[in-house]
Amino acid sequence: MMKCFEEYLGPYPFWNDGYALVETPYLGMEHQGAIAYGNEYKPGYAGNTNYTGGHEFDYIIIHETGHEWWGNSVSCKDIADLWIHEGFCTYSESIYVECLNDKETAVDYINHNKKYVGNKKAIIGPYGVNEEGSGDMYQKGSLFLNTLRHMVNNDKLWWQIIYGLSNDFKHSVVDTQDIIDYMNTKTGLKLDKIFDQYLRYPNIPVLEYKAEKADKKDKHTMFSYRWKTDVEGFNLPMRYRVAEGEWVTIQPTNEWQSVKLKKTKASDINFDENGFYIKLDKQ
Ligand SMILES: [Zn+2]
């Protein structure tokens, strides 16, 4: 675990303190250099490996150790932004899975946790009143980071960003805007509206789409799509493929756009739902 985390996140931030798991009656809690550990050396979450997508690892050791980077080293200024601790830490569980297995297994691990997301309340809470946002900050936070990875679509750059965040902000306090600014600079993209939709609203983006006959004489299919979002000007790209064909990237906006395809049934159009955390709405 430590080898994986140090590879992806940089050196353990507290070697001066050391690293310890301290057995406690409580299940688990991050404390700098002395993690409260009560998983009783069972696999998964207190013996439940359904929670870890069938993986046998000790969830409490992996998750609470992830907090040494996210929470104990990089800390949020206001607990309204607690997703910086829990979202990145939950995402680090998948880093461990990717390090031991491969990207596909890690993406599956992240998507396995969709069932725990409520999408009823925003992840970011109200600022300045000591109030956390929704518990979705864990699983949805991780699904959001996975979505950004697929938007960036360059794993080398993605891992430089993750490593960079934990090292450039080592032992410091940050807020959501610091994370957005950092990612905008490193990617050259404008990610503000994507962060806003996923973190400041309960709803995830809905991709409305339809596939219709182009016109009476023409046998082609007109494939149309648009985003339905709370944020105006939402600009997340998307990938689709017809049946098992090649992935094609499109740039949906809040306005309808169309492309002409060879005769295609709407049911044969597949979207990258493992790479992007979205809802689909076939019109
Ligand atoms: Zn946590």
C-alpha cells in the first residue's frame, strides 16, 4: 500500500512522525501518524467485501491511510469543502486497486460504488458556518474525479496532476477554488462549470439524445444530443460508440447538436458510462 501511494501521491507526508495503526474499539479514523484502527484485520469494510467491490483488502487501512495525503497533509480551509479530504481519499482507494491490478479494474471499483450515491444534496456545504455538505462527497467525489480523468484523456498528465496536488499543496490548507485553479492551469481546460455542476448541485448532468431518420429519402440517421444541467454553458465532452465500434468524442453543450450517422438504431448507441458519471435520457 505504502509503495503504491508513494508512487502515485508522492512521499508519505509524515515520516518525521512515523506511521502507526493504533488498535481501537472504533472502526477507523484518520489521525496524523497514528490511525485509529478497529477493522479487526477483516477483509473489506468490517468483513463486508461487497463494499470493496469484491476486493479482499482491508478497507480501513487503505482508506484511513489515504487521509495522510488527503486531509492530514492537504487540508480544507472550511469543512464545506470536506470533499477535498473524502473525495480524493475515496479516489485513492481506486489508486491502490489500479496499482495492484490495472486501470479497468480501478474504474470498475469506482463505478461499483454508484449505488451509494444519493444525488439529493450538494457535495459542497454552506461556507462559513461549520457545516459539511452531502455524504455523497465520498463516492460521488471519486466518480467525479474519474470523470475528470476521462475528460483530460491523458493518463500521464492526469497522474502528474494528482501527484502535483498532493505535493504542491503538501502540509497546507486549500479550498475548492484552489483545486479548480490548479487543474485549469495544468490541463489548459476551463473546468469551473464541470466542478460547479458536480459539487454545487445535487443533480448529475443528463445527456438527452435521440436518433431519427435524417429525412424521408435519406437512409442516414440523425444523432442529436445536448446536456441538461443546472449550470449554464456546461461543457463536459462525452464518448459514444455504435455497438462495439470505435469510441468517438463529442462536445455536447446545452443546445441541440446533430451528426449524421449510417443507419443506426438508438439502442445501438452506447455512451462511456464507466468513464463519465452521467445520466442518459433517450428522447
Ligand atoms: Zn474518510
